[in-house]
Amino acid sequence: MTTQPQLSSEFPFTSNYVDVHGSKMHYIDEGEGKPILFLHGVPTWSYMWRHMIPEVSQHSRCIAVDLIGLGKSDKPDMPYRVFDHIKYIEGFIEALNLKDVTLMMHGWGSVIGFDYAMRHQNNVAGLAFFEARVRSILDEEMIALPVKQWRSKLQSADGGFNEIMDGNALVNEVMPSGSLRKLTEEEMQHYREPFAQAGSCLPLWQYVQDLPCGEKPADVVELISRYSKALQTSDIPKLMMFGVPGFFTTIETVQWAKDNLPNLSLVDLDEAMHYAPEYKPHEMSSALIEWYQQHIA
């Protein structure tokens, strides 16, 4: 097993805020040059990118935003469906006037980013992603066993709501199961902090309800199907990082991407689960930088 350099729990970045649709969205902004926008998934925030930003920002401008309702961004009274996140990220890109942006996406952030990219292809220079939703999940066999287990548990009518809303199960249970490195108590506290107030886990609950499989939720399935079709005809440079065992990216999905996505570069991270930025950030940074310099810079 590869020995990792020392990883810190510190978040040594200046916080920035911008008004989007009447709410403040938090982001960090490091480096200069063409922008790379880092889009995290659920239940994480820009903290997840803390190991990658210092390395990648030596080659480009790196912006890592917190989705609305997550991290240090405001938590307005709203449903927090994926469509809300799409609206706010599109507004964020407009507010910062980002041009020729490259998206670095993880997990649920890929649904938001892919949708934006396929609707604004003239403003997107590149697409980099890990554990991304590149296609619709038609049945449970297209996802890994751990995902099947926690999804079934957290979507149950009798216990899922309380476990997510009161027990913060996505942070306290799912995150540790998705990393090959045991996160320190300090790191876990950083991930728990945004959900300290009563009711603040609503974005997490809605995320679990929006997770698509088969034909439901129909509007989310349609959203992913629409951008997946567009990805198959788009020549925008793409970087797909993957590891084994993945959560949402199985070997079958990697093969599908290889067969169907044009202008695709593949990087095998070897052993890596869902939260690879917490376990193999240096490998991810190196892959991103090399691809970026070849295809974008």
C-alpha cells in the first residue's frame, strides 16, 4: 500500500463570500490564471479539497465553493433539491464572472457540474471528476454494496429521517465507511460543524431522497439522462479518475465511459473509495495538473 505524506486537519485559507440569490455563498480562491472550480458532494464542503488546492493552485486559479446549505454557505429556508443547488452554482459562476472554467467534481457535485457544463459548453474548458454520475443508475447492480446498504437504511420510512436529521448519519456513519484512511477527530469535527444547529441537516435528508435509481425520482433521472446524452457528443476535454473499490464508479461504469465519452483521459488511482481526496489527494492533484497542462492551459 502506498505511503501517504502527512495529511493535516488544518484549513489554512482565507474565506470569501458572495451574494447569490439573496444568500451568501462561501468559497476559497487561491492562485492565478484560468479558473478551476471545485464542486464537492454531500455531506462535505470545500474543506475536502484542502490538500489539493495548495498543489493545483501553483498552476491555475483554484476556487472551491460550498454548496448552498452546506459548509460555511448560508442555509436559507428552501427544499435543497439538486435543482436548487444547480440554480445557486449557476448564480455563483455568474456572480464571480468565471470564464473558460474547468470543473473538478466529486460525487453529487458532478450532477450539478455536468448539468451546468452541458448547458454552457462555450464557457467550460474542461471536466475533471471522481466518483461522478456520468450516466443514469438503472438498477442496484450498478453501485457498490456499501452504497446499497446505507441507501436502503437511510431511505427507510421508519428510521432514515431521524438518523439523518438528528444523528447526522451521513457524516458520522457514511463518511468513515467511504475512506480508506481513518479520519481524525479534528477532521470529523470540521465535517460535523456545519450541521450543529437544529434542522441544519435538511440538505442531507433531501440529498438521500434525490438519489436516483431506476425510474425514481423521475425528474432527477431525466436530468442525469439529459446531460449524459450531451456528454457523449461533447468534445470538451474530460478527466475521469477512478479507484477500486469505488462507491458509484464501478469498473463497468469506467468501461462505459471509455466506450462512450469522447476526448476522455482515464487515471486509475488504484485503492480508493468514495472520499479519495481525504486519502489520495496528492495522486489526484498530480493527475489533475498533468491533464490540465496538456489539455487546458
